[in-house]
Amino acid sequence: MNNKNSNKITMNFPAVNHDVCTGCGNCINICPLEAMSFIDCKVVIDADQCNHCLLCAMVFPVEAIS
């Protein structure tokens, strides 16, 4: 039986925990695709631009991105 979904790879989309985000902007500055921005004083990730590299999570001082 050939299941077309058996080779599907699922990647977790980065999520910002706004309760601990300090608004430092490090994630926005390091994003190579400019997929992150501030909207209404909160970091927002553009799902169409993000390639899941997770550089943003690596530079967050309080682990606000997972």
C-alpha cells in the first residue's frame, strides 16, 4: 500500500511567548528573511516568510521563542 503522506516532514513553527518576551528586538535583527516584526508592541512572525531556521530562538535572552 502506497501512502503519499508517509514521507511528510512536519516542522514546528516558532512561537513567541509574549508573557516573557522583553521586546529587546534581537530576534527581529537576526532573522535573515525579515520574517519578524513588532506589531502593537509584540513580536510577530510572518508564517509565509519564516523558513524555521530558529535563529530567533537562539538569541532570545529569556527563551521566549520555542
